[in-house]
Amino acid sequence: MLSWRWPLAIAIAALVIVAALIVAWLVTRRHEVSPEAAAVYDLHEDLAGEHASAAMRRWRVWNRVGALLLAFVVIAACVLVGRPGTVDSQTERQGNRDIVLCLDVSGSTLPYDHEVIDTYRELVKHFQGERIGLSIFNSTSRTVFPLTDDYELVSQQLTHASDVLKGVESQQTIDDMSDQQYQDVSDWLDGTQNIPNATSLIGDGLVSCAAMLPGFTYSTTAQERARREASIVLATDNVVSGKETYSLAQALDLTSKANIAVEGLYSGPQSSEKDATTVDMERLIESHGGTFLRQSDATSVDALVRQINEQQVHEVELRNKAAVVDAPGWWTLALIVLVAGWMLVAWRLRR
């Protein structure tokens, strides 16, 4: 619906124009020759000829057209002075999540990490305000990229990780890898195997991932922590080899105290889903308020990740906001056309 933000300006502009016309008319009247004055010549007699008379009629027509166009120019200008506008109503969504992808990169989980990364590469295209980070761990941890809402950087890093891990999707792809591909995978995993004779230290890896989130490693007030929801997507098969500093149970106790939700995703062969380590991971995750999913719960790792993402959705607000915005639209075009037409008529009259 069209409205005017400064309607009083239209009235003022109209009064100014009317006043200017009245003044011009009065000035013209003062300079008119009185009927009693002696006439030096008679214009009508001079224009009595056929060609002169036709030229005079054309001049009068163009003059009236010019005056009419000028009047429309003035009207359009007055309307624009009043700032025509419309009400713009839209729904604003702003995510308030902090998400850390915490991926076990031991040999048995790498093929599933590739699917997790590919899914989040698609999901991040629809993020608005969410911050996401990626940490990978084996015996030690490495931050691939910190918590950020720079989705261009996130997309680049996830795409690179996906390209690197394509070669470890199956035993066949591993056998077909070139020396350069082996080197690329090794470079990407660099920093995750710094403790000899130890792999997949789940609790230590989870603590390292939690350290990326505000409020875990330093003191914050409850109000500051409440501003954003914090969650970790922990993808692992929970098969530990070596001595941990933190067990999975201890790490979950720490994240729970910091109000960080941990969602568990079993990343391992389906044949091991009933193993004691898997059952123990499920019990610990769910006892701390998280969700635990395995491949038998859905058709693919992609479906599992999307299910976790939907369960994590928290939005600051989802509301309609209305604002009055300028909408000069056709009035501006009309003014331009009218001014151009008036200038063309003025040029014609000068000829």
C-alpha cells in the first residue's frame, strides 16, 4: 500500500508553486499596456498572412503542450518531495548456534568422516548466523578451522577435506590411491598422531573440541553462555587404544557443566554397532542429555547428520518485521519522461 512519509511537504510545495504563479501573474499584469495607450502596431494584422497565421497556431499549440508538461513535472516533483513509500514486511531468521564438528580420524572412522563433512558442506549453505568449527583427533587433536561464521572459509575448508578423504571411502579406493593422494591425506592428518602407540583417544579429543567453544576454558556468566546454544557433533566408533587423560565419561561431565550439548554419531562398520564400546558410548551420550545415532537408525550417515542438525536448531527469533521503505518507483520514471518531453517542446518553441 502506497503512502507518503512527508505528506506535509507536498502541501508546502504546492503552496509555494501557487504563490509563485500568483506573483508571476501580478508582475505580468503590471507590464501590460493599458487599453488607452496608443498602439504602435497591430500584431494580428502582421500575422494575417496564411503562413504566418499557421506558424502562430503551431506555436500556441506547442506552448500549451509545454505548459501542460511543466504542470505535470511540478505535480510529480511535489509527490516525490513527499517521499512515497510502502510497508515492507519480511520474516527474519537468525541462528544462534555454535557447532563444533569433532571427528575421530583413526583408520576405521575416516570413510565415515568423509560423509559427515560432505553433509555439512551442504548444510552450511543454509546457515544464517550459526558459527561452526572443525576439529579432528586421533591420539592428539588438530583444529582444522576455528569457530566462525565466515561461510566462504568454511566451505573452502570442507571442500578441501572432502577432496582429500575421497581416497579413503573404501578399501578399493585406498588401493587405487596415488602417492600424491597418500601424501595429501597424511598432510591433512598431520598433528593428530603425536602420541606413540595410542589411537582414538575419545575423551581427550572431546575435551579439545569443547575448548573451541566460549565458556568452556574460561569463566563466563550464565547470561553470556545463554546467548548462544553450544553443541558438539562427536563422530567416532569409541574404540580406544592407549592411555587417556580424560575418559569419555569425564569429558561428558565437563561439557555438561559448561552447558554444551554433545550429540553422538557412531562412525564405524555396521557389524560393530552391537559391540560393548558402542553400547557404552550410547549410554554415556544419552545420560548426559545428548542424542546418539547409528547407521541402522537411518539410511545413511548423511541422514544421521541431517537428523542431528534438525534436533540442534535453535533460533533467536522468527518473527515478522515491518518497515516503511522509500518507493519512488514509477514517479521517478514519470518525472524523467516529463522533463525530457518538456525540454523537447522548449527546444521546438525556440526554433
